[in-house]
Amino acid sequence: MPDALIWAHSALRPVFSGLPPSVRAGARSLYRWLLSQRYGHDGLAIAVQNERSWRLDPLVALRGEMAELETIQAFRRVVQPGMDVIDVGANVGQMTLELAHLVGDQGRVVAVEPGPGNLRLLERHVQGNGFSDRVLMEATACTDQPDQTITLNILGSDTDDIGSGFSVVDAAKLPNPHQLPAHAYPVLTTTVDVLVARHALTPGFLKIDVEGAELQVLEGAQQTLKQYRPIVLVGFHPFAFEDAIAAGQALMDLLPGYSLTTLSGETVSYPQTLAEYLAQPLPDTHP
């Protein structure tokens, strides 16, 4: 059972969402002060998620003990100690924490997250769980071109919403026209290839969850895929494309010499449904 503070947030949020911004800001400050009194200076609660104990923001802890367990289990099958990993679309860091645990103190995780609210929680989670020695955070958006300015759309009542989804303009489209982003602002871009060079990585695993910009991320990772042949876990968002079948086929074209399976192990020719897929390099294949 969640404690009273978490319950109050969930119960009263619809009420506060209709209040003026100044009132919401005051309520948010009061709530964070109460959290600090309840959980300490960093406001993190001890919670069990996916069979591990973490220190998490209480609202993230509220997501449940088995949050995205199938994804976590896929990580545990393929990520090895000492590996370099790139987490594109790190969100608030639940997946990042698991990856940091798996690579150990000899590995590295580059966590890419452009959303300001998500990034603040990501930083708190990394620091609060003692992974600052192995997690490098990049406050940018991964796409196919570095050093560009694009528009980031934050979906939520404000940019502090945890787990706020985002889409890159001209890459992802909202499933319903009335679900317009509450905030849009410029953000600089990078590519996977640039990150690999910048941090001198030897990547063994690449996780991509970018709400419809997965093709652009893969386009910006071609040198990395060719040189290092990392295992890739990619989320496919068919609603983001005018032609989802063509987009799925294009995704596989960007992974030459790879086989694709669902997380349950079923081999597929190309992604078609909203799901995460595991791409593994075929043996003795040199694209």
C-alpha cells in the first residue's frame, strides 16, 4: 500500500491540475518539502522493483514491483559485466539503474535524456543509488544529425511531469489530434556515433526508446553498428508513422546483418506492432 503522501498526490492531482499555475507551483513546493521530511533530503524511498531494491522517487516507486519486467529480463540475458551501454531515451532512469547494475563498476552507461523533468529525476536516481561512477548523462536528443536544434514536445501538465513522453517534430506524431503537447522548446541533438567517439566507448548494447524517432536514432548509429555490432533493444512506435509497415521495413534496413525477435523470443521479419524488439548480429556477418 502506498503511504499517505503518495496516495494524496494521486488523489488530488486532478483537482490541482485545474488551478492557476502559481497555486500549482506552491502546492508542488509544499509537497516536495513534505517528501523531504518523510524520506530525507533527497526525497527517495526504498522500493523493490523487478526483484531489486532501489532508492526511487515515491511516485516512480508507485509504478509497481514488476514495472516493465519483460524488458528487464531481456537486459539480464544479454548485458554483461564490463560492457559499455548506451541508453537512448533514459526517461527517469528505471532502465538505466538496471543497466548500471548489470555492467558493474568496470562498465559504463551513457544515458541520453532531453526532457528536463525526467533528467532531474534521472540524476537523482543515479546519485541516490550510487551509480555516479559508471553512468554518464547526456541532456540531449539522439537523432540522425548532431549539433542541430529541434523541437522537443513535452506531453503533460508541465515540464516537471515524471515520465513525460516526448516526440521529435517531424519524427513522431500524436495518436490523437487533441493530445497536443503542453510544452515545446528547442533542444540540441547528437547521434549515437558521436557519443561513441566522445566517450571512447566500445558499445556492446544499445537501448532505444524514443517515441517514434527510432529510425533517426539508427541512422545516426550506422558506424557504431558496423564497427561494434552491439545488441540492440528498440521500441517500435507504429502510430508515429504514416506507413507503419514501411517504417518497420526501413528499421530492418538500418540493421543489416541482424536478426530480430520479440522479447519472448519469436523471430520476426520486421516490427509491426507497438512493442520492444531485440536485434542481435548474425554470426560471421559483415555488412
